[in-house]
Amino acid sequence: MYTRESKSEHLEDENFQTSTTPQGLIDPNSIAHGETKTVLSDTEETKPQTKKKTYISCPLRGVLNVIITNGVILITIWCMTWSILGSEALPGGNLFGLLIIFYSAIIGGKFVELIRIPLVPPLPPLLGMLLAGFMIRNVPFISKHVHVDSTLSSVLRNIALTVILIRAGLGLNPQALKQLKGVCFRLAVGPCLIEASAAAVFSHFIMKFPWQWAFLLGFVLGAVSPAVVVPSMLLLQENGYGINKGIPTLLMAASSMDDILAITGFNTCLSIVFSTGSIVHNILSSIRNVSISLLAGTVLGFFLQYFPSEDQEELSLKRGFLVLTMCVSAVLGSQRIGLLGSGGLCTLMLTFIAGTKWSQGKMKVQKIITNVWDIFQPLLFGLVGAEVSVSSLESNTVGISVATVSLALCVRILITYLLMCFAGFSFKEKIFIAFAWMPKATVQINQAILLLFFLREEWTNCKVAKKCKYTKERQ
């Protein structure tokens, strides 16, 4: 009896030692022998856990909680605006329309992000935002109650464009821009002017427009869209693509200059068409506007390098606030005093010069501007989509305008590729730059369609009037 009890005690001591020994000192044979026991114990422990799994917790969590929270936020925002402004927050009011367009654009963007097509890159959220605004405008019941004043819509779109130009100016790399200044100038000027001329030629022979109106339409179509190019290039720059050769900086700087050149050309042609002065006077006034914007942007940029000083609290917040207020004032104020197109160039110069001195603090300011862009992006593309009215368009006008845009765009792609052939880029990089230079702002396309319709009607009326005058003279 004594021997049996001592053996059992000895076995219990060995089991206790193996359970308390470190994992690295355990014998593999003992692991093999005890494997079945551990498996059984694991299964026995997991059985009650599987029974306790529930898919919906008593306090709601996860996606369902997020949906309910966002819905309550929407309702409370509407209640607050209604309690303050009354009828403006009711159906038919401007604030009600803005809230519906804003949240519909966000939902449309999230829905498009969920779409995954094999062998196709992810669709951009702005496509869903545009479709949301388009549906709001063209669905009869919704369009009857959702309305935004055209002046308010234009102001909000200009503010969104200002935020894009701020992001472009802060995202420029001075070293890369210094190396690629010649290429940047060619890319900003060449494709814009050649596409505007090509669009003028196509519209003259296809639509039978006069040359003044044809070039007016050409500069509407000649600009690239910073709202599409700049966020895409910033995303590539953050992920480290194309930094060695400065491709994101090149495209961001050139897109902003391209847009400013197109606005200047459009205003010059507009003044020529409506005979508000001689051609030389209009060209000199455009040069004056560019000079004023460069000077103002340079002065304000150097001011922001030293004010506020680095010893102040909430430095990044103050810098972001000053940049936003100055740039929005420059864009909207230049339109108010008649210096059209000057505010964009002033914004680009201001942010670029100020950012060269901020060094590490520039990243914090960029983060603030990015948060502001997250608010204005749904407003921009939702309002742009809401500007397109199917009922006011004719099928013939849409077909001819699409043909004109497509032919001019083919010329732009070819010219962009040829201009990049002597810049030291590889074949893939040249193809990328050429196709990255394609995006058109939907505002421009919408204005182009409306302008085509307007000019066609005016030109038809002029021809009818001339024909009636000629028959009366013969009689």
C-alpha cells in the first residue's frame, strides 16, 4: 500500500512540475501524450462559448449604431436650423435643399465605394455624389421640394474650388517644381491653348459658329479639372508614387495654372464677343489681372510665413484659419471687383510661398484643409450634379456637344504626350500624364452644353433675322 501511494504521489508531483515548467523546457514526447487531453479540454471549453454568441447586442453596436447615430444627427441639425431660420429649413428652402444634397451626396459616394468590378480600379466617390445630385434635380417629386438658389450654389462651388487650390499650393514640392519649371509651363500652357483652338475649329465647322463664339466655347472646354486631378495626385504622393521625378507636383501645379489660363482666355474672348473694348485693351487687362494676383499672393504668402509666430499656441489652427479666410476672400473678392480669374492664382502663390517656411508645421495645416475638403466635396459635386437638367436639353444639342468635346479631348491627349516626349519621362509615365490631363470639371461640361444650346439658338436667330431683312430689301 505504501508503495502504491508513493507512486501515485510521485506521478502527481511530475504532473505538477510539467504544468509549471516553462514552455521551452517541455519534452515533445510529453506534448504528444497530452495532446488528446488538451484537445478535449479545448472543445469542452469552447462549447459553452458557442452557445453564448449573439448577433445583436442589447445596447446596439457596430454599423447599426452608426446608422442610427448619423440619422439622429441629421434630424437634430434640421430641427436646429428650423428653430432658428424657420421656412428656410422647410421643403423648398435653401438650407433644406443643401442638407438633402449634402447627405445624399455622402450616401451616393459611400455606395459607389462599395461597388467592386473585377479587373477595374475602384470607382471614385465623386461619381456617386454627381449621380445623387443629378437624381435630385431630375426626379419630379424630389426636384419640386429640393431647391438651392443659384447664387448660393455658385458661392459654395467657388469656395470648394478655393479649398482645392489651397491643397494644391500646400502640396507642391519646391525642389521638384524648380527642376520641372520648364515642363510645368509647357504642360500648363500648351494643351490648354491647343485644345481651345481645336474645340474652336470643330465647333466652327460642325456647329457653324462664328469664330469669336467658337473660341469662347474653346476656352470653356480647354481647362482641366483641379477638383479631380489634385486629390488624386495628393493620394499618389502620400503613397510614394512618382515622387522621384516629381510627377504629382508637376500635375498639381500645371492643373492650377491651366485652369487660370483658361479662365483668363474665356474672359478675354467674352469681352471681345460683347464688344466691351478693343482686343489690345482686353489682353492688357488680362495681363494686369495676372500681375495683381501674383503680387497679392506673394505679399500675403510672406506675411503668413512670420504671422502668427511659432511661439503662439494653437499655431496650426490659426494658420489654417488665416489661409482659408484669405484665399476665400481673394477668390470671391476678385469676382466682386471684376478681376475674374485672379483669385485662383493668388491662392496658389499664397499657399506655396507660406508653406515653404512652415516646414513640419505644413502637415498639420494640410490636415485641417483636408478636413474642410471632406465637408465641401459632397457639396461641390452634389451641387454640380444638381445643375444638370435633362428637360432643358435637346438630343441633337447633346450629341453634337459630346462629339465636339471628344474630338478636342483626343487632340489634347496627343499634344500632351508629344510635349512630354522631351522631358525625361518613361513611356508609361508619358501615357499616365497624358491620360491624367483628361479630366474635365462637370461645371465646364454643363456650361459647355448650355453655351452650345444658347449660341446655337442665337446664331439661328441671327441667320433668320438676316434672311428676313434680305427678303424685305428685295421686295
